[in-house]
Amino acid sequence: MNTIPSGRSETGGGLRPEERQVCEVWTRVMGYHRPVASFNEGKKGEHYERTFFVEARLSA
């Protein structure tokens, strides 16, 4: 795979590993927001098992 002068790949345009940064994920727990990284192992497992949904609109 060749790279173009900016350092990005020709195929995907993704970032090089040294250009990436960590994304901190926060969630609302018991009425306040906390970073997921501060959770204990069990709470992290619960967080990653959550399923998200989008409520359908009612047609009027």
C-alpha cells in the first residue's frame, strides 16, 4: 500500500497510529455523568452489554 505525501493511505484516508488520540466515553449513571474508563470491571461489562434503540414516531 502506497501513502500520499500527507501520510494518509490512498485507499482509506485513515489516520496513522501516531495521529490518533483516545476518545473518552462518558455515560449517565444514577443521575450524573461519569467517564466509562473510571468504572470497575463489572460496571464496564454492563455498559458494553447495553443495547440502544430509537423510538419510532407516531403517525398522526
